[in-house]
Amino acid sequence: MGERGRPRGFDRDAVLRQAMLAFWSKGYEGTSMTDLTSAMGIASPSIYACFGSKEQLFRESVRLYDSIAGIPARRALQDAAEARAAVHGMLSTSADFYADPATPPGCMVVMAARTAIGPDVQVYLADLRRGIQDAIAARLRRAVSEGDLPGTATVEAMAAFYTTIQQGMSIQAHDGATRTDLDAIVGAAMSAWDPLAGIG
């Protein structure tokens, strides 16, 4: 049987992207339903019918953001042959997204933490933020097992440090830092590699 009822008169993927940009720009609480209807070009009943609630729309927006910005950063972390290049690539890829003039500045997942959100969504976002630190730590442990890093490398501290750098770059970008500014931060962060890794 065919789908019952009148078909949607809009492209779900396209309106979801517009919602993502609205949330990315203003945060969860800062984005009103009026903002969403204006950005998405559809009425609030259509938003609720398609996405269920503002919170569900936000969660879908975050998943879309992760596919656009998060996955490339994690891929850069995984694909490089050496751990130093992997972390450098992850930070540089993140900087590309944070300072892209075509999108709101900074990381949607990091910047969302600045607004009041219900506890379930806070936990969801915190899990996503911890995920990159876990990914860095796993990549560094792999480097130790492959002999790319010495066994004395402070893997957990390194992962926490470079996660903090990545998230801090998001805030810097939101406050107006340029791509050149972020490059300087990446360079300074990578200069700490050898001491943290116990090399030299």
C-alpha cells in the first residue's frame, strides 16, 4: 500500500540542515520555534509532525552535524600512519570547520553546552564530547602497540590535552579567531607532543 495522507511538501533533509544551522548559531535554548520555522521555511505543526519535538529535532541536527564535521575529524585521526600526524590532522580538520565562513563559527556540540538544556540532552552531548577523547586515547594506545610511541607515553593525559585544545579552538573561533589564529594554536599544541609523549 502507498503512504496514506498528503505527502510532505518539503525536503526533509534540506529543512533538517537549516535547523542544524539555526541550532549551531544560537544554541538549543537560544533557538525559538519562530527561529526554526523561519529557518526551515515550514510551519510549527509540520515540524512537530515530522520531527516529534524541538528536542528530537535538535538531536537529529546534532547527528547531522556529526556526520559533516565530526566524522571527518575522526577519519583524519584514524587514517594517518603515525600518531603525531593523526592528531595534527584531526586538529587541522576541526579548525577548517570551526573557521569556515559558510557556517556558524565553532563546534555545534561544544557551543551547545553554553545554553541550558534538559539533563538527557546534556548527557547526550557530553557523551559526544567524551567520544573524541576516547578516540584519541585509542589511537595513541595503538601507536604504543605499534612502537610509534614509547610505552612511557602519558596516553590519557595526551588525549585529554588534545581534546581540550580542540574544544578550546571552537570557543576561540566563536569569539572571532581566524583560520590563521587556529593554525597558530594547532602549531603550539603540537610543540608539546614530544614532552607529553616522553620523546627525547
